[in-house]
Amino acid sequence: MGQYTYTLNPHREIEETHTYKQSDLEKMTTFHLREICRKERLVVSSAKNEDKDGLIRLIMRFRGQKEYRHIGEFCEGGLERIQEFLDQQKIWFLEEPEVNIPGTLTIFHDTEMNELDDYQVKSEKKLYCGNLLLVDEALRVYTCFYIEERGDTAYLFKGKSMPVHPLEKHQYSILYFPNEAVSEFLYDCYYGNPVSVPGHTEAVRIPLLDVLERQIPEADLPLVIDFGSSNTTMGICLPDGSIQIATAKGKTIIPSVIGVREKAGGETEFLFGYEAQEMNRQNYRDEDVAVFYDIKRWISDADRVESVILKSGYKYQYPRKEMLRAYFDSLFEMARQQFKCSFTNIQLLAPIRQKEKFRRLFTELLPEYAVKAYAKGHFAENC
């Protein structure tokens, strides 16, 4: 009688699996969801084959990527509500996981903290992207940070409008909460959402050497902007003759793209650059999205109005000048955050035949700035 055996092949390649966010899945059609199930080898019952919600639940159960809510904006009384929670709650401090953050932090007012500030969050254990609290030795709360990942590296982030209580001479530390439910509670607590208080709270205290506050100074140097049809580049020329170029998503070019997105309550917002491109890329439905490319051409007819119909079916109209001003405001904020200075002098690089048209239009759009236009070949000359 033959002997039946099973041989495990240790060299068999394990196929890479992907994870998906629910917000992205909800934008997809049922066909796309079924394709994900097929690709990820998820068995779909016949009852769920045409059920979009059922397919989303199935994918999230086995390939779901957790999305964390971050405290990043000003909310009246938000820090006070978190302080009240800490005053009434017993906090159990843990030694593990060990989390390392640079010992000295500099907080610049009225601008965000992101990966370009290079405050890396390191740990031998995988950390989730939750909310963090800046506290002193008496557990008084000063502001909120959160963790974001860029590639394989985790960074400390802070929202632009996130308030910071006045800092004095204290022993500061950052609290990381190993239980994800506590981070989610802090979000609801900060924004005043009614939720149950955690019965047991554990935290890791990450000591800091010092926390500094700085105001963004005004720069004497001009901000040089090359506003192109496809992409925009901007930078500053330093007194020693060197040039610093602003970056977005690790690249020195910023797409000249504007998107319009509908928010809750019927409000709308503009998205710019890579965010606008991502909004267009993630649109899986068979419908158009409000993304505008080649906005440099608007300069020839800047008085026109653009009309868009969003998902709700409502039609919105936006003057081109308003949209161009919003795009340039986003560039100024990006430069302010990266170069840690604000600018009042703007130098625009334009095609030689459009130099005067650039100057007139942007002098009108940016009345609080001193605007000059130069031919593109004169970049080095005018640094």
C-alpha cells in the first residue's frame, strides 16, 4: 500500500496582501469591490455578491486599515475638557513600549508641524498613529500632537490652528496611550462629543529636555515662484548665493491643480497640488470630479467664473481670481512652514511676453504683497 505524504515547500513565495481604508472603499463601485475580493482571495457568499455594504464589511474585516481621528484644529474649550478628564482619571504609567522622540521641540505659532520638521517617533514596537498630549510634571495639558507615518517612518505632527497654552519653566513630557481606545476618546473629549469615559487609562511618559516657542519672523528675502502650466516651483535665494527649494511629498514640484470637495453641511473646500490629484485618482465612480488642471492659462481670462456640480447635485460657481488667490495662499503657507518665515515680497517668473500681465493680475490678487514679475531666464540674476 502506498504511503501518502504532504511536503511543505519552504521556498514558496508568499503573495503580498494589501490593506484598505473604509473611506476609499466607500467611493468604489460594486464591481471594484468584487475585484478586490478576487485579488485578495476573499470568499464572497452569493448573498453578498451584489451587496456593496456587505463587501465593504468583508474587506474591512480581513484587509481593513484602521483610520485614526487626529486632534489638529482649534476647538473652543477642547484642552480644558481634556484637562478635566486627566484631573478626574487615575493614569497608570508604563515602562513599555519604549518610545523615543527628540528631546528638544520647537513649536512655531500659526503654522503646522509635519514630517519636514523631522521630529521622528521611534520604537522597537509598532506604534499606532494616535493622539499625544504635551504635559508638565503636574499633568497640566499644553497642547496636542499626533503621529503620522510617511513611508516607513513615524513623525510628530501638530495642526496649524491647534492652540498651545503659554509655556513656562517645567519638566515637560509627551503622553502616548498604548490603548487605541484612549486616543479615540481624547478626540471625542476634545471636540465635545458625548462618549463613555475609559475605565482604565494607561500611558507611556516620554520625557523632554525642553520645549521652545517661536514666532514666525518676517523675511527680508523675496519668495520666488515659478508658476507653470503643469507644476509650480518656489524657493528662496540666500545671501550666500545658495538656493532652497520648497518640497511637497518629497518632490520639488507642486502640481498646478485645484480641486473642489463637498463637506458636511453643504460647505465646500478647495484642495491643491497633490491632494487635488489624489482626489481625482481615488474617484472610482463613473462620474466627473471637480479638479482643474492647467490653471496658469486662467491668467489670460482671469475674470471668468468656473461652474462645478458636486456629488450632492448642487451647482457651485467660483471666480477664477478667487481660486487662484486660494492656490497662492496655500503656496505661501507651505513656504511659511518650511522656511520658518513669512514673506511680503513675491517674485514671479513668467514668460517674457506675459511678464506685465502677470504683474498686473497678481498685484490685484495679492494687494498685501509687493509683487514683481521677471522673465524666467533671470532667476539667478534676481536672487
